[in-house]
Amino acid sequence: MRIPLDLYQILGVPIQSTPEQIEQAFADRCQQLPRQEYSKAAIAARTQLLQDAHAVLSDSNARTAYDESILAEPALSEVEGMELQENQLVGALLLLQEQSDYERIAQLGSAYLQRTIDLNRLPSSNGSTDEDVILAMALANMEAGRECWQQKQFEKASDVLQSGLKLLTQEQLFPSVQTEIEQDLYKLRPYRILELLAVPETDTAKRQQGFTLLQTMLDERGGIDGAQDDRSGLSVDDFLRFIQQLRCHLTVQEQQELFERETDRPSAVARYLWAYTLVARGCSQGQPEYIQQAKTTFTQLADRQDIHVEKSMCYLLLGQPGAAIQTLPLSRDQESLEFIHQYSEGSEDLVPGLFLYTERWLQQEVYPYFRDLAEVQVSLQNYFNDEHIQDYLNALAPEPVSPRMPAVTTSADLPLLAQQGRETLSSAKEGRLSAQKARRPVSRQQPSPHNTKPAIPNVTAFPSADKNSSPQQRPTKVRNGSTSSPTRAGASIADRDGNRSDVSNEAPQRTRRPRSQLQYRRWFFAAGAVALVLLALFGMISQCSRQDDPVSGADNPPSEPSAPSPASPDPIPSPASPSPTAPASPPVASPTPAPAATDAITTTSARQIIQSWQTAKAEAMGQDHQITSLDKILAEPSLSEWKAGAQSEQANQVYWTYSFDDLKINAIQQKSPTEATVEATVTETAKTFSAGDQQGTDVYKDDTYRVRYELVREQDQWKIKRMRVL
């Protein structure tokens, strides 16, 4: 048989090479051994071809004669190279593999195996030669698949890799190589999902294949924020980035079905995403009943995150401006509140500013992340003028406004306010903010150290399957501010740097950071909370144009045969896992009072402080809302934050029950006689109840997380000043 190689190609040198270069190339090639899975016969065949080529090219007379012969012939591609014996084929395949000629390996290998079958010899019956040929073909498929991967041909890469794997599995050969190819396929799967779901909606077969692969990944991980291993190499944060980028390829209906199904795991991340999907559907389709569902969902999440502005906007969209304005002061998001106040100047209440804020929020932070809404223009004027919507809003129960609340804009004024608001925007200096201009990302300042609310990090999103379909011009959403609603232990997570979108070219002359659609980098809920990760998804979209790596700094699919696995992302610290040896602690129902601060804090006294906090939290957030219990164990600023959150839940007729399941003191550091920190691992369960709800909703169960408590001595009593999840 003939192979497409000449003697120069065997040594890997050009025809103009000097004798010294030929000697060096021969020595180098002899030292470069093939993979260890090849048989000794295959390695010997390769070595023999190298020696034969060297013998001719190192002899000046023989080389001259050889050069004349090949120059006298047509191009080698036309005569198919040099003649070989069949027992030399494996050596030639190894040399072709070193030259990345994978297509030729497949052709020669397939022809050889077909001849063995025609001669009534199964591949497995011809000894090591057949196994070496199969190995060469499988490795060629693996490397060819990785090349397709690097070229962003993800489905083609999968097909080629699976072909190589099939060659090995059907003959039950080389399990280590099988494992290597399988690892590539698992790591390729997220890219395939993005590519499949990005195709036109009319291509239902491919999109259904993408949904099937996605559901398989979710099941293997244990949900969106699950920590089980799906062998993709993606950490929890990486996977949430992947979900964020994925959403831009899904419609409202598809996302609603996906996230509603995921809430049953249960998953707080899915619940949060589901709430945004409900808002999008309610506004875009004129169905306010979905917004009512979203408001209820935000209420259930208020124990973890400051979502009071989102909840306030839901009240506004439901024609309940009084409740909306009453909810706003509970938020610590100062930049959003400043915007609302500035655009409400001259008004008796904050409804005008909240109205403008809501319309911008929908246009910039909700609609762009749905395939079927990305180009839709938001008009709250049309929304409130819809007769069906007006009938629904008029039929709602009276809004839950405090008797001390001053009179505010009524729901009947909202259609007129919508028209006035749009006129205000259109008359601003150089006035108009087109949808594309509103989405342009600009840099933001470094957040204040006092703004400790989870924000949208400016990180590289998981690469899009289709560069043209990725939301490259969409804004990076960032929202800062300290947490006002209590997390499970009142903790908040330090803000990470990111980008913000400019609001407009109108006064005031500043840019604001709009509220983030998905505010969880990792929502590891503090003492009394869950180690769930409510990711900062919506700060990533402006980075989707970086297509090469799933995470900044990640490895590309390897191009060298020795590299075992492609696209493995940089490690990101994962949530703390429960300690299997954590000692049981007394139940919350019978705590020991917090110790006086006369002595150094010990493990026992630290445990008593945290148990006292858990009891106070359960009483303040419980059915009777004994808010004064917080005074016994909390100091500022945690005291004000938790009181505001408890009062909000009481006003909305929502209460919580907690089960304090486990506690382990990890570290104690006493900085002074009046200051100390305690790090602990906490496990607890929580359920939330709303008005008329007898069963309640399981929010988290047996969730374990680590938290740092900052203690301060007040009136000879240790109290908790701040709490932060680690």
C-alpha cells in the first residue's frame, strides 16, 4: 500500500535541510515516543521507518538520487506517496498522527480493517496490529474532535469524539483512552447545549436535543445550584454563568417551564429566576396574574436578599402604588432609591420616579434576557390602558397599606402617569435614549466598602455557541447597597467589581447602577441560612463576546495529544460543605442566655451567643413577630436591618419557622476586651407561611454553611454586630 509521506516528511524536515539538520531531526524523532498504549511492534515499525528515511537522507549520494526521483515524478499527492508493506502500516499511522493528518489515518485504517473483514478475519483476531490500527484511528478522532471544539463546531466535535469512542467500546479496548474521550464529551456538553438552543425555533429537533442534554446535566448536578458532579468541570459559579448565557436563547414560555420545574428540587436560584420570568410574561402578555405570582415569590425570598425594590415594582404593576411606596424604604439600595427620589421631585409621593424606574428596569434588565422579548419595546402606558389588565387590577383585594401611610397616587392615576412619564423622558436633554443606547455598558466606580450587598460581578460568561447570537451588546447589570432585609443570619456578601449601565443623558448628570436582574454571585445565606448560591448572573452578559473560555483564564481544548482534557475552568472556591463530624447542639427552643462579656470568649460562650441569636431570629420572624427579641442579641447595624425586615414581613402577613439543627465553632479571635469574631458552621431548616397558608413552603432543609460573626461588647453583654457568610 502507499502512504502520503516522503522521506523528508517522515523526519519532519524540508527538502532544503542541511545534513546537520537531518541528523538533529532524526535524533529528536527517535526520542519522541508514541503513547504507551501502542504495542512494541507498532513502536518498532515507526522506528524502522525513521531509520530507513535517515539512512537515505544522511548518505549524500543516496539523497541526490532520491531527490532526482521525486523531482522527476508528479506531485506526491498525485502518486499517493511511498510504497509500504502491510506490516509497516501501523508505523506510518503513528507518523501521520504526529503530523495531525487525521483524515488520512481514518481512510487508511478503515481500508485496512475492511480488508481483514473481507478475509473473514475479525479485527480482534489479528493480534496487536489490528488493535494498534484501532487505537490510531480512535486517537485521531479524539484530536480531530478537539480541533473542531477549538473552531467552535461543537456538534461536529461531539460526533467525531463519539466515533472514536465507538471504535474502542465495540472491541472493549484501551479503557484509559475511552475514559479520556468520555471526559472530553462531558466537558463539551455545555457548549453543545448552547449551540443547539441557539438555532432557529423552527429547528425543533435540535432544540429538543439541547433541552434533553440540559435536563440531563441538571439531574446529574442536583439542580441549578447543586453541587453534585456532572463531570463537566464547571464549579457552581461556572454553571450559573452557563445558565445565564443559556437564558438568552430561551423564550419566556421555555424559561417558565424550566425554572418552575427546578423549584421543586427545591432550588432558591430557580425560584428567583422563575420570579423574573413571571414578571416578563405578565408584562409582555398583559397577564398581571403572573406578576402577582412573582410578588409572592419575591416575598418568600426576602429572608435572603434585599429584593424590596423588585417587590415594590410588582406592587406598582399590580396597581397598588400605596403598597409600592411603603415597601421602598425597606431597601438599602441607595442608588436605586436616589434615582426614584430625583425623578419624583415636585410630586407628593415617589410614584413618578418608581414608574420611570420600573419601565427602565423592564427594558434593560428583564426583556433582553428572553429570546422572544429582546427586541420588544416596553410601554407601561399601554400596559395600564389595557382593559383586561384594568379589570384584573380593580378586582384585587385592597392593598396592604399602613394606616399611618400618607395618601399616594391611586391606581386610577397610573395610565395618566405613564403618559406623563414617557413625555418626561422624551424631552430630556438630547432627550432620547434608544433601546440600544440604553443597553450600552460603561465602567463603574469601585464600590464603597460599606456597600456589602451581593452585586453582579463583571466576569467572563460561558462562551456562546454562536458568536452572532450571543448578547454582546447587552448591559452589565450591577446593583450595590447594604442588605436591609435579613438573610438567614443577617449576613451579606462583599460586592465584586463590575460594570454599570448609564441611565440616560438627562439630568441628573451621573450614571447609576440599575438594579440587577439576578443578584447572586453566591447567596450563601448567613447564620440560619442555606449554602445556596443565588448567582450574580445578570452582570455577565456584556462579557459574552469572549467566546474562547468558559471562565476567564480557562484552558482551551488541548491541541497536543499529551493533554488529557480540554476547557477545564480555573478553580473557584466552592461553598463550604457540611462537616461530617460536627457535634450536635441543643435545639433553639431552649437556649442558654448569651454570656456576659467579662471574660474571654470560649467555645462554650460562643455557642451560647449563636444559639441566643437563633432564638431571637425565630421569635422576631415567627408568627407572633416578637421583634423586641432582637434587642437582646443584635447591635447596630444588624439590629436595624433585621428589625426592618421583620416589620416588613409582619406588614405583609408573612412569618417563618426555623429549626436550628447543628452548630460547630470553627475559630475564635478576640481583638480587644470589647471586640471579637467567631467563625461557625451552621445547619438549619426554614419554612415560610403567608396569610391563610396552613401548610407553609419549605424554603431550605438541613442546609449547612459557614459564617463569621463580628461581636461587640455593650453594657457587659456580647452582641452580634455583623454577620457574613464565608
